[in-house]
Amino acid sequence: MEKKKYYITTPIYYPNNNFHLGHTYTTIVADVLKRFKRIQGYDAYLVTGTDEHGQKIEETAKKAGQEPKEYVDKIVESAKKLWKDLEIDYDAFIRSTNPEHEKNVADIFTKLYEKGEIYKDVYKGHYCTPCESFWTESQLEEGKCPDCGREVDYREEESYFFRLSKYRDRLLKYYEEHPDFIKPISRKNEMVNNFLDKGLDDLSVSRSNFDWGVKVPFDDKHVIYVWIDALSCYLTAIGYGTDDVKFNNYWPANIHLMAKEIIRFHVIIWPALLMALDLPLPDQIFAHGWILFEDDKMSKSKGNVVYAEPIIERYGVDALKYFVLREFTFGNDGSFSKDKFLQRLNSDLANDLGNLVSRTIQMVVKYNGGIVPGVGEIDIVDEDLIEMATSTTEKVEEAMDELAFSSALEYIWKLIRRTNKYIDETTPWILGKEGKNERLNTVLYNLIESIRIVAQLIEPFMPHTSMRINEQLGIAPMGWESTRNFGKYLPGTEISRGDNLFPRLDLEKEAEILEKMNSDLIKERSLDKKVEIVDDEMSKEEISIDDFDKLELKVAEVLECSYHHKADRLLVFKLKIGDETRQIVSGIRKYYEPEDLVGKKVIAITNLKPVMLRGIESNGMLLSAEKNGKLTLLSTLADIESGAVIS
């Protein structure tokens, strides 16, 4: 039989910096959903990608002395590496700079223009460059952008417009007839109350004040704007305009996943564009909340960014996926803290799951030589375990259909906790001591079979852990449907002990290690000028003289300078600062050769906490100035001895 398709998309991410944990959330969810659907027998297809055009990228690249494509290539490379580290099983990574995509965007624009859906006029309104959005006077909040709170500029410019206003009633009718189109329901209410009920203006879909983008085919003074360019990635990624068979197989999308700040574009502009193109609409658009840090949105400028890489490196990708899916209710905001993360590892993964597998296998080895026995007479406590084990699958499926990932995992963990309780109820150690072998065999078999079902149920969420459990059980996965029946495990199979799935952690020690690993990565990336794109926050706040006095700045003489052996953009300095010699690592290799710096006097911050940068400790920071791709280290006008204090 031909498999039923299931097409999933993440947002087409704007590559405005290294992706932190908040950015990765949607992609982790999309990956787990794909794995779940595939294991159910679907032809699941996952698309992710990057939206790389626009004025912000063009301006930032210019400041860095690079072409826009050269600039974004590095960030896209970093994003793809992160997806690899997270083991995201995507089928297509679409870039808006792909030539095939650009051609299709131009064709879509032309088609809409020829149908009369796009027309040319003059736009008058307030423009927010960071959000790349126009706003009317009534939409501004205290004279500023209602989305980000930044200053706006009043502009009058020629533009092409999409007739968005004509689709208001059609959209409202569609929402009413398709109640699951927008999820959660609170997002639908927000869109209707805040936007559709107030009416829709026609949408500006071109710009003429920058060049980085797809040119309007019949008017090259204009660049096609993000709404048509980026949103069309969902079509071009599956063959629109080039492969009709593939496109027809997967479109419409079953679900678009995204964070809540971009839902307006996806539930108002995107369906209207699809209606204008005579294409079917996606089945569902789901906008989840943010991952916060200490109840505040993660932001580089606030210094509260949490990166996924240190967590993966130390605890594995399964632990990270389990935490973000289990801890947060999908759809709502959730607050990340390293303490909560580590506590989950100890309680759920080490104590509940890890301990269950470890002590069950140890008992089979101890009492039956590592051979799983057959089952004997069943009593009421066995029936209770069996009933829960065989009824869990349906509950997990129902939760997953609602994208209730936390609930799905909770059902599985109820089975895990019930199985642990079964050990306490049946006391196999006493049965073994008293020689009640028939009853002991039944208990051991029921434990092994329950663990087999658990291993299968967690496979979409924690594939490595599932595989490791099956290896210890001496079996291959038996498939999702096997979890509905108890007794599939073959008696007489030999099992083997393995390492603990999740060793118990010293929480205080691990919190310090994790904090340092994350801080070191933030420090390292702050030195990488190649990915220093405009942040998503406003300018830094003013400080007092007391704040400035906290910094210790001194003149330093460069004694030695060498390349960092593990990083192609770092230089390692040996500096004389008065009577002291210290080592500082700096990300300026692009601008200087080591031999050019020996003997120079530079300015260093000397009271920063030491950090490890790619395995080498750095005790301070060198000050520099950068503009238009040129960088110079700071020094003094007159020669002055090293160690002199800057004030």
C-alpha cells in the first residue's frame, strides 16, 4: 500500500546570529513529530531553511566589508552544523538564495501581477528597519514599532502591493469552517481581534531602497519583499515550479510549526497568497510559545542566551530533546534553567528509566544467568501492569495528535514508574531467596516485556536511548504496533549488561560545569565578527561612572603572539602587564599576522573572569575598534610602560 504523506515545516529562519536554544525548539519538535509519523507508517517529509534576503542582511554585510551572500553563508553553515549536532532528520534545507527558488519567486510574483492581485502604487507610512515592516499611524505604540518597540522612520516610496484587503472575509470564513487551522485557539482569537476585525490594508510586497533580493522580473528597480520570497520556500522546497509530481505528492502541508511572533504572517498573509495562487491551504498552523530564561526572552544583548551545543556535548542529544519536550507545554511559554534541566536528568532519566533498566537486567543475570525466562501463572498485580503497558500506546497517540508532547512523555513515564512499583510489589529478591522460581520467572519476564514496550514508545523522542535499551535486551525494535500487545518478547533470549543509560549527577557540580561551558561559548562567539549581525534588542542602556569603575584597563606589551591550533580566527597572546605575564586569546586573526604584533603596546581589560576558548585559557580581553570591515587594536598616543592603568 502507498504510504500516506505527512508534510511538516519549521519556520524559514532569518539567519541573524548563531541559533540559541530558543531557535532550536521548533526544529526539535518538528524532528520528533516526523520520527513519530514515520514510525506510524507515514511518508513523513520535513523542510527547514533560511530566509536570507532583505535590508538588514545587506546593511550588516556592508558593515562587515562583505557581500551579503558571503556573509550569510557562514551563518547558514553554522545552522546546518547545529542541526547535524541535534540529529535533525530533515529532507530538504531550502535557502531563499537558491537559484531555483529565486526563479520560482519571480514567476509567482509575475503570475499574481498578471492576475491583478498585485498592483503598483506609492506607500506612505512608518517603517521599522529591524522588523522590515510598515505601520500606519494608528498601529504605532507611543510612536514606535508595535512589534519590537524601536524607532520608526516615515517613508514615502513607490511599491508594488498585494490586494490583501480583499481576502479579509474569505479568511474569516475559512477560520470558521476549519476550526483546527490555527492552534492554539488563543492565537486564532488574537489574530481575529487584533487584525481581521479591524480590517486589512493592502500589503507592500516590494522595496526599491536596497538591492539584496529577487528582482521584480518586469521592473528591476524593485526587489520582491520577504512575504512572497520567504513564505514561498514552503512550496519551492518540495518542487513547486520544477517537479510537479513531488509537489502534488506533498502539498498542502499538514502542519507549519513556528514561534508565536511570526504567526500573523502565516495565518493572514500566507493563506491569502495561496488563495490568490489557487492553491490549497495547509491543514494546520501551530504557533508555540518561547523558551525563556528565568522568565525573560533569551537575547544576546541581555547575556542570557543558552546554547544547545554544551548540553549535547556533556549530556547527549536525547537528554536535551527529552527536557524541552517534557518540561514545556507546547503552545505556551516555558522557562529554561540549568537547575531544572539537571533535576530532570536525575529524577526522570537516571532514577526512573535508567534505574529500571539497570536493576531489571541485573536481576535476570543474577537469578537466570542472563537468559530471559518464560512466563508462568499470572495474578492480579501482573494484570494491572499488563493493562497499563498495552493501553499506553493509544494515549501517546492521542497526545501526539494534539502536539501535547509533554503529555505523551508523561504517559510513558507513568508506565515506567508503574513498572518500578511492580518491582517493589513483587519483591523478586525475596522470591529468589525463597526459591519460588516459577513466580520469579513470571516477574522477570513481565519486567523485560514492559521495558521493551517503553523502549519502542520512546524511540521518536529519544532514539539513542531506545537503541541502547534494545541492545541490552538483545533484540531489534519490533515496531510501533507491537506495543499494543504484551508477550512479544521471546523467552530464552540472552540479555547483556551495558553502561548506565543516565548516570546520576552531582547537581551542584554539574550546574557549575554547564554554566562555564555555555559562558565560554558565548565568549567565543562574541569574538567572531563574521557572525555579529544586528541583535534583536535595542541599544545598550546607559551606565554610571560606578559601573565603568568596575573595569580594570591597563597597557599591555605583546611578548609573544601565535595562531590558536584549534581555531582559525583566534590568536593567542603572551602579554607583559607591569610585573605580571598573562595569556589572552583574541578573535582578530583575520586582521593581523602574529609577527606584526610582537612588541606592540595594547589596551587590555584585566579583571574579567578567565574563560576557556577552544581548550586554551584566556585571562582578559584586548580592546579594538572596527568599522566597515577594518579593525585596529587600541593603544596610547605616547609610548607608556606596560601596566599603566587606563582611567
